[in-house]
Amino acid sequence: MVDSRKSAQAKQQRRNRDGTYADEGKTSSIPTGDVLERFEQNQQSNTGGAPVETYETGVKRMQELDQKLIDIANREYSERKFGPDDEGYRVESGLYVSREEFEKLPELDRDRYIAWGNDYMDGNEDAWNDPQQMSELASEAAEDGDAEVYLTNPELTYTDDMDYSFGEYLESKGCDPQSAEEGANMALQGHPDLELTGNTYPQVWPTDADNNHRRAKLFYLGGSKGWRVTFSDGRGDVNNTVIDYKKSDMGSDYYDQTNTAREAFKTAFDWVDGGNKKKKH
């Protein structure tokens, strides 16, 4: 894999086995001679648009593809593209490409990349142009305990580089600070231009210093009373709203605190971001 600087995405991940390739239990002969020529003549139907090539040429192409996917992963993370229910392919230790982007590749190239990226091609080089064999290799490689490339739910780490430390404030109000951070991570999806800061209560600021007309402050009301979100236009407070505590049937205070925090932060992010987007036009 191509070396790259790790971003805030680089965290230990839980494996989502449901998204890995299914092993169909099929076998196929290795294409050689006139068989390889037929692969070239019928490339679209046999390889789904992926090129028929030597393994050596394919490795060079995978190295180039690897860097492109890393660039996409960094861009998508900077855009805060991922949400809590989204799936992505881990393409580099701690870096993720959205399922939408990765699956734009021909299926054979996806399988090639997964098998190659997981070091599963040693002794299997002759299978490079065989879609069925590569599918089986990719499935086996993704299920390996040492796999580097597989389909999973990327962990949201958007708050990692933000300047805040309101843990004691939340604990004094009966809220687990980790649940608030998790809720904020979820709510930050699609909001790349906002900063979460504060050393007591959370505050939301636009990252664009020349366009910071709207801001928001969040106050935990204690116990199961939810949050109050106060809106400011840069000159003073103009309005506020209360986000009621979201009690579920899960039987977990942490789960309920996280969902309540998610709604509170989403309310703040939507209001601040929406106002500043209007100012840009």
C-alpha cells in the first residue's frame, strides 16, 4: 500500500462482516493462450470493463489506484461525508472511501484491489484476469483477521482535532461526555466548515473568520431534561430552542444521551451553517 500521512480517521475499527464479498464456492480454469485472446475480444462482458493485463502491469495500476483512493478518502473525510449509518471501504490503515466511490470501479478491479491490498496474490498471480477466481480471493482476503481492505462502518472522528474540553461541565450535569462527543460526531456529517469549541459548554463557530455571523451555544439541562440551544447573530443571542431528552426502548442511558446530543448538535450545526451559507451568496 502507498504510504500516506494518517488523518484523524486513523482509529481502530469494528469489522462489518455483512458487507464483504460472498464466497460462491465456484472454481474456474486459468485463462491462457487463445482463452486470454477471447478475454481481450470480449472484455466488456467477461471483465466488466476492467482491462485484461499481465499481473505485473496490474500491480503497477493498483499502486496508482491506491494513491487515488487515498486522495479520495482524505477529501471525503475533509468534507465530513460519512454519517453513522454509511458504509465505506478501508483502503489504508484508518482511511476510508465511501461505498459509492469505490464501487464505481469495475467489479473485477475491486476484487483485484482487495486481494492485492490484503497481500493475497502470492501464488495466485495467474488468476488476475479470471473474475470468478478473483472474486473468491477477494472474499477470502477481506475475511482474514489481518485484512487491510474491507467493507465496514467508518468510525466518526470529526471532533478529534477540535478545541474543546467541556467534560467536567457535562459530568456535573449528569451527562456522559463521551455520549455528547459521539452525538456531535454524528451530527457533523455534511458540515465541513464548522468548529466545535469551548472550555465549559459547547459552542459552534464557522471556520471562516470572515463569515462568522451566526454562532450557537449548547447547554445541557441536567438529568433527562435534554439540551437548550441558544442562537447568536454575532452581536448577541437572538433565539433559543430546547431539545427534549429522547427516551428509547433500548434501556440504555448512554444510547439515549447520545441520540439526544446528536439532535441538539444537529440543530446548532444546521442553524449556523445555513445562515453562513446564505451570507456567501
